[in-house]
Amino acid sequence: MIVGERKPLQEIIKAVEPFEKILVLGCGECVTVCMAGGDKEAKETALAISVARKRAGKPVEVKSHTIERQCEFEYLEAGRKLIEDADVIVSLACGVGVQTMNMHYEDMRTLPGINTTFMGMPFQQGVWVENCLGCGNCVLEETMGICPIARCSKSMLNGPCGGSQDGKCEVSKETDCGWHLIVERLMKFDKLSALEEVKPPKDWSTSHSGGPRKMIREDVKL
Amino acid sequence: MTMSNLQKVLNSGAFVVTGELGPPKSAEREKIEHHGHLLGGVVDAVNLTDNQTAIVRTSSIACGKILVDMDIDPVIQITCRDRNRIAIQSDVLGAVALGIKNILCLQGDHANFGNEPAAKNVNDLDSMNLIRSLKNMRDEQVFIGGEKLEAPIDIFIGAVENPFADPFEYRAYRLAKKVEAGVDFIQTQAIFDMDRFERWMAKVRELGIHKKVPILAGVIPIKSLGAARYMKNNVSGMIVPDEIIDRIKAAENKKEEGVKLCVEMIKHLKTIEGVAGVHLMAVAWEEIVPEIVERAGLLPRPKFD
Ligand code: SF4
Ligand code: SF4
């Protein structure tokens, strides 16, 4: 899933200062699951903006609404009336949703209300971790299902660096060393010899390094 | 092809001593030369760190050139943190053109340790495939992308290994992998936990790696109690046992105790099978190096024409 975190309220309040009719638009997918931009957060954010503006002596109309999936054009029609009625939209969807909104409602401004942080998973209640960088050439088969690109702070391909201690990454004692986990899992399956081969430099051209990516499938195109 | 001094001393079978020079956070050539004067003659080659702990300093290659001009054999460090493969290969060619031969491949401390924590960490290559890539540039005259170099280059490729990092059981295998990748010499992380180092060396010998590559054991003279504590708590991948801290703490003359400890360690390391020399990292205490090398009985250094 895509994980995000709501922007500080002050930042959102400042961003909507010039506007009079504000719609806070939640998304029903990933950001609902990670409790950053679902219906509940959209209502809270709308209320916070409304209270702040009243306090500042510039009361304003703030509504909230949630769209099932903001990252697809076909879902965006559902909110057309409310959307067109507003001066500005604060989207609590991920960065993809915000851009889909801006493309679909091109005469309106849709501002980001959350910081999209990573692709990852809910690890424990209240804890999300990054697992994949979408490198475009998955190597999970070679690393026992643990991603060395996303879970090693240095995206190394050939084993742990010299900063790995007690299972933790040198970057922070709060972060597991991805390579420690890979080595442990290889040992568990008696496959440590898989690390003997010197992996060549990665071809990053399939990642974002190759420029913004686009996937075209002729077989499913209309 | 001509050999670097480091290569010659290693080939001669003599116990090697290398030193380390931390480039300044300035462009003061005199400072680099001053430290060069302190180290030249008492060590066989001098490492130039590459923005160590992710702190911006003068370029290791520029400092290497200054040492070349002083007739001191430099070992320039190259990390994967700050440069992609285009820049690294270009810098290697530049270094060779400036008369530098010894290149040490490192991954590099993460930028969040340093004075530019907002920097983008590059890590296009990793230290392992950097070694292999440099070997291919030298032995096959080929760049990573497959294009040919226009003329051969002559480099002596080093790498580091850290017996104090985890998973411990994997560390000797990682060294074997660096040999497989094509490394010519190894420097270890600074040793304070001698027991763990010996366990690692036993595994290295069991795998026969010490016969394939010379290993220089890293040592740091402790200058003060604060320095010892700092290394224990703040330097990634280092183990400083409490006995060492206590010994420095109990000593009246802490500097002298630090030197004594360092000399004892070097003398001990010399007796360990498979240790080809020591790499003395007295950064910010370069002036103590001649005394340590002397007291460890390693002077004079061998000379070759
Ligand atoms: S290897 Fe690439 S695609 Fe696979 S999980 Fe890691 S970043 Fe994602
Ligand atoms: S400590 Fe582990 S996760 Fe962190 S950079 Fe090193 S190998 Fe990667």
C-alpha cells in the first residue's frame, strides 16, 4: 500500500488562506488504511480549518467528502457537484490522487494535504515500514523475499555493509538492517552460498533514474 | 607496469605500516603537506579519506596528488555514497593521470552522520561491484557500460572489511567475496576487541583467504578518555570493550597509555598468522605516528628504487 502522513495542520491552514470555499477530499483506499487521509481524517481536517479561520476572524465554508479511489479518473466523477462548488480542494489522497484530481478537474486547484512517504505495509498497530522502491526489476527471489533496495539504507546488492550491528542499520537503532534479515533467512534455508556470486552494478534505468515511467499494454488498450 | 610503494613492500614480505590523513575542511595545502611530512618516511603509504563520516572535506584525490608531489605513496579512498558510476570511473582515470595507484573501495557512511544530512545518498554501485568494476577497468580495459578504455590503467585495488560488524558469522565470507570480486589488499576496521578479531582471523585462515590477499589490521591510538568513549558510542561498526575504557580511565598519563596500548596491539598483531601489516589511523593525532612506529620496532621502513 501507499503510506502517507497528514501535513501539519498549520501548513494546510496557511495554504488555504486565500480561499473562501474549501473542500477537504479524503480517499477510501491506502490512506484510509494508514489513517492519514480517510473520511475520518477529512472531517477532522475540515473542522480544524473551519475553527482556525473563525478564530482568525475570517470564517469560511469548509466541507468534507471522501472519494472511493482518487487515483483513477472514473471514480472522480462521483464528487463533481461538491468539487465544482468549491474554490479549492485539499486532497488527503497520496501524491498520485492529488495529481489525478488536478488532471481531471483542470480548472480547479487541488492542494496536497498529506505527505506521501512510501510504499510499504502496516507492520504493527501504528507502525508502517517501507518495503519496495518500485525499481522495475525485482530481485526478491535472490534475497529470500526481503528487498535490499528498499530495506538497506544504501541499496546494496552484495551483502551487509560494515555499519550493521546487532541486527540494526547504522542509520538508526530503530531501523532493522535489511541485509541482516536477508543473511539470517538465507542461513535458515541453508542458502548462504547464494551470496557468493558478485552481483554486477544494478541497471537503474528501469527505476525512476530512467525518467518518469509509463507502462503501455497493447493487449488491453482500447 | 610500475608498482606503488605499498605494493612493493607487500611483495617484499616485510610487515607493512600504512597511515591515514584526514583532509581538512578547507583548501589549505600547507596543512596537508604538514601531515604528509609527519607521516612520510615512517609509513609505507598514506590513506586519504573520502569525506569520512559524510563530512565535507578536501577531495581525497586532490590530497593524493599533493602527496604524490611529496614523493609519498597515497591510497585514495573512494566511497559509493557521493558519486554514480560515471563520476567514479572518471575520477579513477583522473587519479591515475595524477600519478595515484592505490585505490581503496568503500561503501561510505550514510549521509545522515555528517554535516550535510539532507544530501541524496547516491549508492549507484556498492563496494563489492565497485571492486569488480575497477578490476575490469584494469584487467579488461572495459568500463561498466561495456565500452573500452582507450589505454590501459595501472591500479592497486584495496577494500575494507569490518570484523566488528554483524552478522559476525558472515563477515569472513564477505571478505572471501571481496577477494572473488578482485581486491588486491584489505584494511580492517580499527581493532580494540582483540578477541573478536582473532576469532575472525581464525575463520579467515580456515577459508584460506589470508593466502589470497594481504590483510592490514586497523589500529587507532587512543588520545583521551573522551575519544575512547566517542568511538565506543558514536562510531558506526566499532566495538570498544570496557576493559580498554577502564584502562585509559585508570591511567595518569592518558596519552602515554594510549600509545602503549597501541604499540602492544601492533606487536601482538604482528604475531597473528595472516596479518600482513597494520593500518594506523591517527587522524587528528598524526604527530604521534613516528613515535608509535618506532616503539613498535617497525623502523626504518624498507626502501626501494
Ligand atoms: S527489488 Fe525492486 S521491485 Fe522488488 S521489492 Fe525491491 S524495489 Fe521493489
Ligand atoms: S547497516 Fe544494513 S541496512 Fe544499513 S546500510 Fe548497512 S547493510 Fe544496509
